[in-house]
Amino acid sequence: MQRQAAVAGQFYPGSPDKLRNDLERLISVTAEKRHTKGIIVPHAGYVYSGGIAGKVYGMIDIPGTALILGPNHHCVGDPVALYPDGEWLTPLGPVSINTRLNNLIRKHTPFIREDTLAHRSEHSLEVQLPFLQFLRTGITCSAICLGHGDFDALREIGEGIAAAISEYGEDVLIVASSDMTHYESAASARRKDNLALDKVLAFDPQGLLEICRAERITMCGAVTAAVMLVAAEKLGATQAELVAYGTSGDVTGDNHQVVGYAAVMVY
């Protein structure tokens, strides 16, 4: 099965040459790479959040396989949707779905369902692929689109992912795709996002979900971040570090209604 690029030419350039040029500009490559279990990265248009994402991507060692977790913005398809075997297309070429990792995820998290509908128009996973392709030739991936869920269910998903990666026996980068507060003033967004990020940095996924509900923090991928934190901790991660934070107002100059973006690495 082949998934066509749904948002090429919208969220990021549809031309391979233009896309490579943008990625080279957006990714801040460091000489010493950090070995990480997981990252949180934004998924807005590259003009708004690509520089934030590029900072964390440029700092880390990209292994041969990534597991991308994205929120289900369109609320269609299965609430825990694993993309089946095949490949995803971007302007940089195809990315193969990792069949062995998919099989292990299904084995250890039985209620995950193979589903393409949830992924068909979802941008949050797709926009991560060009970064990964640019930095790691031949990378393979698995992709899960997540709807809302209570913490017990999300913890089970995270633990299942950790068990799958452990049995897989090779490094897998868990990419949690999420923007932060939506359509509030820059000052309000920063205040709320700091509350959410404090929970992330404290390895408190349940607290992250609770603070987002209590403070009405519109972090669209809170569920993906929670699952990643559970899995990363099970895989031995002990620290989380905020790499970059910004808002759309930093690009547009309009701070009245912004979207917040954060890049975090977990190791």
C-alpha cells in the first residue's frame, strides 16, 4: 500500500530541490550528535515551525528506524491507527514502512488496528518524514495516528511500544508530533506552554494530560507526547531537555493570536 503525500506544496515545498534547500537552511546541524529515545517536534508549516523542529533534528543521531506518533486532527478512522505495510511518498522519494516493527507493535499492543483512513489527510506525521529522509538515507518508519484517550489507555500503548522496540533489538527514534497552544496571545501561550513543558521535563505524562485539561492548554499532540514519555522511560530514558521554543508570532510579527511550538529531546 502506498500513501501519497497529502500536504506537499502546502505545509512544505512540493519541489524536491526547494524542499532540500529549505531543510538545509532549517536544520541546525551540530558536530556532536546526541543519542535519544524520543523527541517532541512541531508540525505546522515549515515557514512557521520548521526552524524549531530543525534545531532538535540537527542535534540528534537519527537511527535507521523511526516510529512517528501524530494526533488525529480530522477525527476519522480508528482511534489508535497503525499504518499498514507499504510506503509513504514525499517529494524526496518513498519511505518504507518497517514491517517487522509493525508486527511487533501489533503483538504487544493488541487493540491497535491497521487503518489507512486516519492517516489519509493527516499532516502531523507526514511533515516529519522529509526531516528524517534528509538526515538518514534509507530510513524506515512505523506510523501511529492517535485520537483522544484516558491515561490508562495511553500508558498501555506506551508500554506496548516499549516492549515492541525492546524485542526489535535496534535503536528506534520515537517522534511525538505536536504543536503547543493555539490562537491565544503570545504571552498567554508562553505561560500555558511552560506549564505543559514543565510536566514533560519532569517525565510526568499523566500530569501533562491533567494540566492541559485544567488550564485548557490546546496542545494538539499531548496524547502523543504522553505515549512517547511512557515508552521512552520504559526504554531507559531518564532526562528530557527543552531544545527550542517559539511561536508563529516570531515569524509573522503578530503576537495577538499565535500558535506555540516546542522541540524537546528525551534521553
